Amino acid sequence: MIFKNKFSELQTSQASTLRLEEELQLNKFLMERLTDAVFWVTPDARVIYVNYAACNLIGHSYEELLSMTIHDVILDFPLEVWSNYWKSIKKEGSLCFESEYQSSKEQCFPVEITAKYMEYKTKEYGCILIRDISKPKQASFALHKANQVLECRVEEVLAESKYVNQQLSHERAESKRVKTKLENSLSLLQATLESVDDGVIAIGCDEAIISSNQKFVKMWQIPDSIITSHNHNQYLTFYKNQVKDPEIFCKNASQLDIQKDFESCDTLELKDGKVFERYSKPLRLGEKNVGAVWSFRDITECQQAKEKIRRILEQEKQLAEDRAQFVSMVSHEFRSPLNVISYSTSLLKRHSHHWSDEKKLQYLQRLQTATEQISQLMDEVLLIGSAEVGKLQCELKPIDLNLFCREILAEMNLQTAVSEVNFVSKGNCKTIWGDKKLLQPVLTNLISNAIKYSPKNTKVDLILSYQDEKVIFQVKDKGIGIPLGDQEHLFKPFYRGGNVGDIPGNGLGLAIVKKLVDLHHSQVEVESEVGKGTIFTITLLLKQPL
């Protein structure tokens, strides 16, 4: 039984030994195929195992290496400090560092040394691996060099980039400065455009509106819908509806569209009475024509002033002509009685010594009549002249018109026979405010003319009537009448109707009537038919002076 047990234990031991040997052979097999050098050492630095890579690295045989210590193989593990290394390896479990190794062939190359602490069946071992890192070092060196080159290139690129960024920053700053300057210039230009009195609009070659000022919008009263369209055709349609003559406007606009370089100036009359002067000039950018600029100037007041000046000049011209004619007529009117005076005086000087008293009296009577005619003519001329220059003042005083009319007729009756005048007063007699010395020539002239231009033995009517706040004088006759063509010129000085024939007169009476009635802010009207008679009507206001 004991033998059997021993035999069983021996079999077990042999099996374990065999298994260990197999494991050892496997480990050796694996170790021998490692590319790294492997050294197994004891705590006292003795080498107990090396692999083929270690022999090849060190340049010694397997047996030679087993007879050495690790101090002989790796100079980084000298004898005097090995104990310290071992303690550190044992404490930390491993130690790894790089070193320079010199082979037996005196070749020096970099290696990576890794030492690991191990225990096996209470025994301590150290496994030291030495790896040739010359190729990785070379690769690392090459990589380092490449990195250095790359870093230099990066620095160059960064420097270039910095320079470019500086240039870009400078250019951006310059661009910003130029942009600000352009914006300021544009604002100044727009402000200048807004400050001008003309309405200005710029049109591009594509018929788009480039710009316009507020004066233009205000002048034309452009609707917002047209402004936002920026379409010149819509503007043209709007213009056409505003001007008096759209046909001519469209014709001129078409001509400007065809001849882009054409400069023009024309006048536009609007339906609301305004007058614009339009200037058109090409819009150029350098040598290139990019559109046209239209400027509008409101010349309404200027045109009105011109028209007013034209009318004043015409009035002055007419006044000068009237004055010349007036002087001519006055001279003519004075010439006749002066001729009578001159002729009568000459005859009296030559024949008075042998003429009878009766004949002398006849010529003296002619002298007296001519002198009275000159005196009357002078009075009438001076009266008209004073009225025209505003020297006559209307002094309003209360007047009893019934009494006033009868006094005039009585005074005229003393001078000439006016018994053929029929005075009629209608309505309640009222007192009016007027100027007797101005009203008297009015009625005297009208009554005298009515008698003078009526057949003998016919009645002339002087009718006084009252109507609301007005008083009306009417002088009616059945005389020769006044042709219709003469009636509009009737109140001009020295004007006489074409049908008066040889009836004496100077044409100043009705002119005086008109001037004096105007001073009373009243009206004089005439109704007449040739061969049937004439009615002169004067309307005065019943008012008191302010």
C-alpha cells in the first residue's frame, strides 16, 4: 500500500515535472522569438537566462552571458547603485528608461530598458527587456525634423497670414474710411440737392429713377405709389395728366428719349395755372452716358410778373398815346377859337375906323364867344387832369337832391333856354351824402348834351328816383342816338360819335362825367338807339362818410 502511494506520488510528481518542462519549453520558445532582448536576473544581479535576441544584441554567446552579471551587460546598472535600483524595481514593480547602448562591436544606438519585479515560489527575479529603438528614434528624429520644418513653415504661414491680416485690416480700415467719406460726400450731395430751389430728378438709361429731391416731389405733388415704383414711365403718365398741352409734352419727352446727349429747355403750363421751366441735361459717369437729369423751376410768379409788366407797359404805351392824342385834341380844340380871336382882332384893327358900331359889335361878340369857349375848355381840361392825377377830393356832405336838381336847372336856364327839360322826382325824397361841386358838372353835361343832340321843341327828361339804399338819376332824350360801335369809347376824352355831324362839341363832357362819378364810387350807364334817343343812368349809394 505504501509502495502504491509512493508510486502514485511519483507519477504525480513526474507529471507535474513534465508539465513544467513543457511550460518551460513553451516559454523558451516564446522568449526566443521575441525581438526584444530578455534578461532574467537574480537580486544579486546574476544573469540566469537570456534569449537569442539578447545574445545577438550584446554580441556574446548564451553561455558567456550566463557567466556575467547585469553590471557587465548594462552599464546603466553599475554595481555600486544596483541595490538601489533593485529596491526601486521591487517597490514600484517596474522601471523604464531610455539609454545609449554600445555593443561589443562598439556600435552605439539608443535602447529602451524595462525592468520588472517578479516572485516565483518565494524567490525573487528581475526581468529586464532591452528594445532597440534606433529606428523609432530615427523616425522620431525625422518626425521631429519634419515637425520643425512644418513649424517653420507654419511660422512663415502665420507670419504671412499676420502680414496679410494686417494688410486686410489696413485695407478694411481704408475701405471703411473711403466708405465713410463717400457716405459723407453722398449726404453732402443730397443735402446740396435738397437745398436748391429747383426740383431735380435723375433718370437712368433703363428708365429707372435714380434720385430726386423733395422740392421736385412738392412741386409736382407726386403720389407715394409713383415714388415707390421708381418707374419713369409712370412719372411721364402723371406729368401728361397735369400739363395743359400733353401732346407737345409727349413729343418733347420722346425726343429726349431718342437723343440721350441732347440738352433742352422748354416751358410747361399746368392745368392749375402754374408754369414750370424744364431743363434737361445728360447724366454722365466719366465718359459714359448713364441717363439724364431733369430740373424744374417754378416760374409762375415770374411769368405773372412779366405779364403784369407787359400789361403795365401796354397801359403806359396806351396812356402815352392817349396823352399825345389828348394834347393833339386840346391843341385842335384851342386852335378854332384862337383862329376866331386872331381873325376877328385882325379885321378890327384894319377896319374899325370905317366900320359901323353894329358891325364892330358883331366881331366883338365873336371874340367874347371864342374867349368863353377857351375858358370852358381850359376848365374842362384842368378838371380831367386833376381827376387823373388824383388831385380831386370828394368832400361828402348831405344834399337835398330835389332842391339840388332844381337849382341846377334854374342856373342853366339863366345861361341858355332849358325850358324843354322835364324834371320828375319819384319816391320819398332822401338826403344823400355827396359833393355838390362834383355832381353839378355831371348833371350839367348830361342835360346839355341831351338838349344839344335832340331836335328843337322836344322834351328832355331828368328823372330822380330812390331804390333801397340807392339814388338814381336818369337823363332821357329823343335825339340822334349813339351808334353801338361808339358806345364803348364814349367816355374817352375828345371822343365823339360818328353821327354828330356839324353839331359843335369837344368830346370832353362825358369823360368828365365818368371821372366825377368814379370819385363817388358810383356807376354811369348808357342805353341808346340811333334815331330814337339816349338814356344815361347814374346810380349813387345812400351812404354817410366813415
